[in-house]
Amino acid sequence: MHLIDRYILRAVATPLILALMVAGMLLLLEHMLRLFDFVLAEQGPVDVVWRMLANLVPHYFGLALPLGTFLGVMLAFRNFSMSSELDALSSSGASFGRLMRPIYVLIAFIMVLDFLLVSYVQPFARYEYQQIRFDVTSGALGIKIPAGEFIDISDRVTIRLGEINPETRDAREIFLERRSLDGGKTIITARYGAISTTPEISSLLLKLTDGRQVILNPLGDRIQTLNFETFDLEVDLPAIGVFRERGGDEREATITEIVRLLASESPQSSPLFYEYRAGLHWRILHPLTFLVLPILAVAMGVTGRRRASNLKPVIGIAILIVYHELLEEWGKVVAQDGILSPWISMWGIFAVFIMLSLSLYVGSIDKARTTKVMARRSQDTVRIAAPATDIAE
């Protein structure tokens, strides 16, 4: 690589990496607060939040990567324009196409990374995230017993905990009622108790202290009571549901699985055909978008040194956001529903994005060249000839 190539790559890489880090952190922090609220409401372990966030990283990285690439190229060329480095590079014979050559080398690497991300990494990460969420809500990570409420933990067991220590998981003022098949009841009350579950969460283990057990026969005419200082009790819990298999949602299917289904099924034989077909086109279009990003970024980054436009970067970001929203929220949706072919709804939006970026690029480059020529003319030396009489003297 030439010196100019390395210089351009350094200028692009710095804002690109910073934009990725900032965008990723903001997205993860915003979702982390919601995850904490969700896990605490479900009384799940706090460490589950970090596992869920780890599985969200590929999703948010895929969102931040196009924006980071766009900002990296745009800010680099904007800096070149503002510092007159772009004029110096152009004067040395380097055209805009030559300046973008190292950028497209970087884009090729990003495209491969993005293809692997959206085609293989994100499907597994999304499925793992949904599975952890299911485990939290189903009680697979621990039984949920809110304080002060009567909870039916099975068909024949009702329990109430007056106060729960969140650190030790000990409880006070415990009430438990067990109903037998023949109609009898066993009621247990205790002042204190330690609560835990078996490793497979098939039974609830209670170590009660200072309580009483009352046994009623099926007819309710005979009562037996027992006061105790300590009492160990095991209560069977209902079986925890099994999470569904991966692939019910096209976002959880890899591109290999999508191609396999499309090759073996038809719209009549599989209800997932249209959804998988739209997912296949989206996985192709997402990496291809990076080929257009440098064109739009240069168009929005090149500006005049004397009259720099602060509106162009905002317009560029708005165009990129609108493109992605239209592609995913309209083009992909109507393709999934079978209303329009993805060649029309999705590739049509991509074609409009290309034409708009090219038109902005050509207009911006022409304007930059015109500004450069006018600046040269204004800087030419003006010579005023002396009057003839003065010369004669």
C-alpha cells in the first residue's frame, strides 16, 4: 500500500471505531435498564442480565456497523475538505476514485464481517437470548414467590411468604397449605424459614423454624396439631416447560438453513416460505449496502472550506436511517406477507438508494471542483500597467 492509502485508512478508521463504540454502548445501556427491570420483576438472578446483554451484542453491532462506516468515511473526507488536504491530494493527481480505493479495501473486509454476522452469528445469538428470557419467565432459573401473596405453586400446594430477605432468601411468617387427593388438608405455619430448590428445580425445599402443623381429615371432623422448632419439608414443583426449537422465526435461521428450506419447499407446502425468502434477500442486501455507503459518505463529507455546510452530515444520516427503516419495516414486511416480490419491494428500495447516493456524489464532486477553480481565479495576481507618461519620464 502507498503512503496515501495508509493515511486515508487511518483517517477513516479512527472515527469509524469511535462511532461503533459510542453507538454500541448507547444501545446496550438503553436496553440494559429494561433488562434489569424485567429480571427483577420476574425475581430472576441478576447475572442473567449480563448473559442476555452478551447475546444482544451481535444484533446491536449489526445496527451500528453501517452507521459507523458512514460516519468514518464522511468525517474523514470532511476533515480533508476543511483542512485543504483534499485540494492538495487532487493537485498531486489523485482523483476521487483513487482516494476511495483504500476505503473499498476496508469495505470489502467489513462486508465479509457483516455477512457472517447477519447470516450465522445473529441467528444463534437471538435464539439464545429468547431461550434465557423463557427460562426467566418460566421459573427455570428459580421459583418466583412474591412476598405477601398467596401463590399456587402446584395444583395442590398454596404458599404465602410474609417477608423475604433478598440476600439470604430467608422468609418470615410462612403459610403453606397442602391438599391431598382424598380431600384432606395439611396447613403449616412458621415464624422463619430458609427457602431453596433442588438443582434441577423439581422440588421446593423449606427449612422451617418455630411453627405449627395442622392436619385435617377429608371430612374435616378430626384435627391433628404438631408444634415444632425445626421442620424440613420438600414440595414437588410442576415440570418446567421446554423451550421451542430454533428456526420458527426466520431471524433465528442461518442462511444455509434458509437456502435449504427454499430449495425443498414451496409457498403451498410451507407457511415459512415467504418469510424465509424475504430473510434471504435481506441477508444479501445488508452487506451490499456497504458498497454504497462510501459514495453517500463522500457526497455528504466534501464541503467548501470557506462556507462549510453543517446540514449535509445530518441529511446523510437521515437518508441512511430512512433507507434502513423502509427496507426492514416496509420492504421486508410486504415480502414476508407475499404481497410483493422482494425483487420489487426490497431491491427497488436498494436501487433508489444507489441512484440517490450517486446523484448526490456527482453533484457534490462537481461543486467541489467548481469551488476549487473559482478559488484559484480569485487568488490570481492582478497587474496594473503604469501610465505611458510615467514611463516616458
